[in-house]
Amino acid sequence: MRTFPLFALLFFVVPLIEIYLLIQVGQVIGALPTILLVIATSVLGAYLLRQQGVSALTRLQNSLRQGQLAAEEMKAGVFILLGGILLMIPGFFTDFLGLLCLLPPTRKLLMKLFSQTANRRSKVVYNDVYIHTNTRVQDPPTSQPTPKVLEGDYVRKDQA
């Protein structure tokens, strides 16, 4: 995935959306209620981050105590942290995205979508060759010939 379009989206488009939404909401309910609403969502974000974070940490510790793989709990923790950060950033668009990350039903949906995307973009190493896949590969491909290794010495003609 190319990083420039992602950074362009984050640093240019998202602030423009935030400014637009703040102006629109401010025109409807007024400046002071808009500021108070932005502060309230930040406080709500901190509260939800603490509540959901402690819950995820407890589930992670329980899984580790039972000797189970805690990958789902770790993914949930990442989404909870991301959601809390997004809710603390002033603005309604980031608040909406943060709320999606913090609410358990939508968080599970986002985790599932993220896993499917990651599986499609996975890289498989087979005989020291990276194979970019469009789908998840269960077994190494058998139809590809193994690369041949040529051994030998060389001499540079300009130094000989």
C-alpha cells in the first residue's frame, strides 16, 4: 500500500471535513454549545477508553493465564486505543470514527474487516522468494520450480 495517499488523506482531507462539520454544527446550535459538545466527546472518549481498555486487558490476562493465543484480545486492544485517541481529537468526524472503534459490536466488525484485508495482502515466503498473494495461502505452492543457484567466481576486467 502506498503511504503518500494515506498521509494526504490524514493531513489534508480529515481536517477539512472536521472544519466543515464544526462550522455547520456551530451555525445550527451556536458556538458555545458546539465547543461544549466537542469537550464532552473528549471526556466521553477518555471514559470509554478507560472502561473498554480495562475490560480488554482483563480478557488478555485471562487468555494468557489459560495458555491460549490472545491475538483477538490484542487486536481489540489496538482498536480500543485507536478509538480513544480518535475521540480525544477535537472534531465530530474523528469522534464518529473513534466511537465505531470503541463500541463492541462495531469494533468486532472492524476487526473482521481488518483481518480479511490483512489476509488478502499477506506475503508468503517460499524458498526465500516473496510471493504476494491476493488470497490467503494455506499450503506453499507446488507448481513453481525452485530457483536454481549458480555458484562461481568473477573477475572485474578493469582491475585485472
